[in-house]
Amino acid sequence: MLFGGAGPGFRKHKKLDDPTMLQGSVNDRSPPNKKITLFRSLFRGRKDVYPRRFESRTTGKTGYSPVCNNQWVLGICERPCVICTNCQHRVLLPVTDDVIHSHLTRKDRRASIFVAGVYSMLEETCFFLAIDLNKADWQDCSGNMEVKLFGLCV
């Protein structure tokens, strides 16, 4: 997708997926569409599906699950008897600007808490890496990693 000259900070014919395009021109006063474009350029992953964070009311267990258009729809969804991966009515929802807006504001259209995830692997490409190193022995793990960033080992 190409932009034509949509205002300050945009250059003619700059690709949407170029993460350097908006970084310097987006701030807390920027309109939501610019923030969403920047977010999507930095945290790229699968566009055809996304997971949403859940928390069990009974057990307190948390996790992420792919979002299905038919989840909990009476007469269609057979949860908990049929697991989602085996459901014949499974319709996974794509990542949209509305999804990103809900994630950034932490609220969906019903004002429920909303946290989206991302499936970051695209075949054999990954555009970002997040590592959770919060245990006391986190430094023991760092010797086992080799990450190349812009061609440099970090």
C-alpha cells in the first residue's frame, strides 16, 4: 500500500510497512490513525488472525486464544464440548484497525478489557522479538541466545 502525500511526516510513495516512516512524527497528540499505523508497522505479524487475552472467572487462569466470530454464539458454538481447533464453525477474525485501537485503549466496543496478541511468525520471517527475562536467574539464559539485529549479533 502506498501513500501519496497525506500531510506532514508522510513522504510520497513510502510503503506502509516501513517502520521508519512515522516514528519521528507520531506523538501523544497525534490522531489515532497515525498511532495505529505506527503500531502496525512495528508489531507486524499474521494479518488473518489474532489472539485475545482471556482470564477464567473460575480458575483465574490467563492466556491467549485466537478470536473466532462464532465464539459463544448460541446454536453455533459448541464450547466447551468441542475444542475450537476441531470446530466446524470456526471463523477466525483478521487484525483490523479497530482491533489495534481497542488494544491501544485497552477497551473493546462493550467497554470490556481488551488485550490483543500477535502471531509474529510469518513463514520464516519475524519482524520483532519480545523476551520475558524476569526470573532471578535471567542472566543464565542470555548466554544461550544469539539474536541478529540489523546484521549485528546482540
